Amino acid sequence: MRKFLLMAALTLATGGTALAQDNSMSFFVTSQGSGKGADLGGLDGADAHCASLAEAAGVSGKTWRAYLSTGDTDARDRIGAGPWLNAKGEKIADDVASLHGEGNNITKQTALNEKGEVINGRGDSPNRHDILTGSNPDGTKAEGRTCGDWTMSGAEGEAIVGHSDRMGLDESDAAKSWNSSHASRGGCSQEALQGTGGDGLFYCFAAN
């Protein structure tokens, strides 16, 4: 009964539309990046950004980890055991193995931001589907392709990105990869990331 009254209050507070997300959310794409390209303040800064966005969306009590690899860290080892649900309660994957297998449920319609919104993809303006990961398809680190372990924001360096909408220039596995599609071109700056269809966004997973 208490939960019903709370949802009713939220519905009234939002003009008749209940908030899309609840405390079951354990996966999202950041609605915004750092604004400094691939300089996220390292893994600590990226994790803190995940936590801040989740808190603002009304989800608390979770330990958030950015899905990012570095020179000594594999993204797959940072995110807990699963399962993970998006802001609408839709399951993304049961565990690390299924997340990196063909059976994961990451699509344009399910790779939502923390507000429950779809991320612009191929064919949208602007396209924002390039998601920073620095990772190979299996979630291990892509050596030398992490923009200085997420501290670089200039013309040097590069980062591996995935496509949140699973769409690219062709039907290749890389073009349809959520976590390892291609390297950023032209450096690690915000402008460079935007130039290939990105905006400095990244995936966040609850590790607990």
C-alpha cells in the first residue's frame, strides 16, 4: 500500500506520468559525459559520475561501476555478477558470460539512460551511439586504446567504443558490437568523439 501511494505521488508530481525507473535499475548509459571528451577523471571519476546520475534519477544504495577498461583493468571484472536491469526493469543480461555472448539484450530500445530515455543512434541527429569502453568484445582491455586510462582530452590517443544501438556502416560483427566497434578518430577530445557519432557517454553497471 505504501509503495502504491508513493507511486501515485510521483505520478502527480510529474504531471500524470509515473517515473520510468525505480530502485531495480542496475544498468544504464550515461545521459551525459564529462564534457571533457574521454577525460573522465580516471576510473574513480567515471564511477562517481555513474553514482551521481543514478542518485539524481532516484536510485540509491547501489555501488556503481563504469564499464571501462584500463591498462591494468578489464571492464568485465568491474561490474559485479549480475543480473542487470535497465531503467524500465527490462533484463539486459543474467551474468558476465551472457552479457558478452550473443544472448544479451542490449539494443537501441533497451540501452536506456538513467532517466529511461533512448540514446540517439544511427540515423538520428545528433548520433550519440559511440559508447566509450576501451575494451575488446569479451570485455578485456584493448591495449593502448583507453585515452590514457580516461585522463586524456586532447588530439592525442584513441579509445575503443561500442554502438549502443547495435548499428553501424555494415552488418559486420564489429558494426553491431555494443562494446567494441571501432577506435575513436582524431583523438580523445569532445569534438573528436562527436565527429564519429559519440558524445563521451559510457555504460554504468551496479556491482552489488
